[in-house]
Amino acid sequence: MIPSFQTTFAVPLSCESCIKDVSTSLYKLNGINKVDADLKQQLVSVEGTAAPSAIVAAIQETGRDAILRGSGKADSAAVCILETHSSKVNDHVRGLVRMVQVSANLTIIDLTLRGVSPGTYHATVRESGNISDGPASTGGIWDALQAKKDGRPSRGIFGTVEVGKSGLGTVFLDRPIQIWEMIGRSIVVTKVNDGKKLDKEDPDTLVGVIARSAGVWDNDKTVCSCSGKTVWEERKEQVDKGML
């Protein structure tokens, strides 16, 4: 059973009716224990076991957008933006992986793909974070050799995600790993079974580097210090690029 964890989201809220609409939509999800909203700060805090991507989708159903601002405790969350290195496509961003460590040896993985062809995709953590040559430079599956010696499944094998005709696929998994073990490594998501050569020109083979993400109350940024843009301006740009 997955332990309950907390996530915070920036949501445009103008009145108490907005809060009621968002809360009502969220409580329809399985695994939602508690919803709190701060009208002044434009934040919604959610406690439970629901996937962050499902929470964002539920908020969007009310006609509002949502930006994940933090998950779990400090130093317990990570994110990986999945991109194709194919020169055949314009929009390279095609997926996102959010990871939150919810106990001493358990991490949940929320993986979403968009804009890829239908089929079964395999997600694995790789030994290296070198994506200079796409999937070819990421090395083997993390923990695979040690797992083989120990006679157990590799912790670097996350599992599969099914993508339908719409090009959208999501999966919510949990694995016996810690966040710090994965930071700086890469994730490869592909239709190709392990053992076969991965081609960076394949638009459906995606790679990304795992980076540390903000804890539940660690991110209070409203304006980017680099660009001067608000989080919502940044959000629009990322959505236009295919970000989820």
C-alpha cells in the first residue's frame, strides 16, 4: 500500500467558489484524503495517494490550469523531461516523469507520454546521465548487473505504459528505490525491447536526465529570475512545446 504524500499546485483562484469547484473535482478522484486552498497565495495543497498528473487533469476539468509546485518532503522528489532526439520532428518534448519518495525505500513514479505513436512503451533508468547521443550514450539499465547476481528484478526497470490512438499514455507505479540513487542518471522510454540497438532518430524513443525537484513547500517562485516571466507565462511556453 502506498503511503499518503502531499503535493502543492499553483492554481488561478479568484473566489471561494473557485476553491469549491476545484475541491469538488479533486474529491472525485480515488486516493484523495485532504484538499486545502490558499486564495491569497493561489495554492492548492493535496494529501493522498493520487497521481500528480491525475490531480492536474482534475483541476483542468474545472476550466483552470495547474502547475505542480512541489511534492513530498525536501530532497525527496525528482523530475525527468522526456524528449526525442530525432531530427524528423519539431516538437521534441514528448513526456514527463515525476517521482516522489514516500517512505524509506519506496518511490512512486508518475509517467505521462504525449504525441507518440500507439503501442507498449518500456521505461528504464540508465546507468549514465549522458544523453549527448540520445539513448545510445545512456549506458545499460541501472542495477541490472547486480540484480542478475542477486537473482532479483532490476530496480532500474520501471515497467510499461500503454499509449492509445490519441498518442497519450499514463502510468502510476511504485518501486523500492530512493530518490538520491537516481539523480543524475537518465530515463529511456521506448518501444524497443532491451537488448536491441536504440536509435536516436526514432521519434518514439525518448530520453531525459533525472533532476532533483522541489519539496512540497520548497518552491515559492512566482517570477523567473532569468527571464522575468511569471510562472503562468512559463507554463504557456512549455505547453506550446508539448510539455504536460
